[in-house]
Amino acid sequence: MKLPQDVQERLQKLKALADGGIGGEKRAAQAQYDRILSEFGLTDQDVNPQETRYEAYSIRNQHEETLLIQLWAMVTHTAGAVHYRKESSRSLWFLATDTQHARLKAEFVRHRKPLAEHLERAAAAYCLAHDLVGPPSGRPNTMSAAELTRMRHAMNAVSLIDVPRAALGSGRAALGAGSS
């Protein structure tokens, strides 16, 4: 959308004041700048375009891919698959400005480990809820009392798969071997 010249000049002045002003003057200029952008259905990137570039991000699994795509959409205020590409199962490339890349990296670092921990707890709760043997990671179970309580709550939240055990058979019959 082509903005009228007077609106462009007004936005430039407001942006300069919002970036360099002090106190209430700065806040008022930013509020007015945002209001004008909203009136015209624009973003700051539309008015002050910055150079964009693709940058690669390493991922370990599908969950991290989903997380990274969601974070990218949040950081860039964009939806859709137009501005990223998957080069391999372990690498995603995103198109963004330098500022957006910096924020995306920071958000990914902030959320990556908690996501992995959450998925580990979910897998453990699922195994416990379905009476599956052993911890899912293969590590010995050394949970504290607080962790066990948290796990019991998570386990109770997992819906059980309704498969009658009799339908599965037992022993050699379940494996398709005849009786001896």
C-alpha cells in the first residue's frame, strides 16, 4: 500500500521521537505511531523495511521443528511456510531481519530445554499410566518425592488406551506361535 506523503513524513517523525525521545514524550510518540500503523493495517516492517536474510537453525527432532516454526511466527508476526525451508531432517532455514534472528535464537534457547524436559516427563507418565516396564530413557529411576507426586498427577491426566488384554492374547499365542 502506498501511503500519502504527509502520512509517511508524520510516521518518520514519530518513529524518530519514539526511538530518541524521553519519558512520556517517547511513549506518546510510540502510541501515536502504532495507532497510525493500525489505521492503515501496516506493520513497522512495512514502513521501515529492513534487509532480510536466510539463516540456518539446527534441530534435534520433530518437536524442536514445531517449536522453532511457532517461535519464528511469533517473532516475525508471520504465518505460513513461505519464509522458511527445510534443508534436511536436522536443519531449518528462516528468512528474517538481523533483529528477528537474534530474538528467534534467544527464544529457541529459552524454550528448547524446557520442551525436552516436558516431553521426557510426558513419556514417563505415559509409561507409568500404561504399566509399561522401565523408565523410557533407560536410566535408573531416582525420583524425589516431589517428582513422584508430580508424576502421579501427570499419570492421572493421561487417558488410557482401551485395548482389552484378552484380545491381545498372551505368551506364545500372542506371538503367533502354536502351543507345544
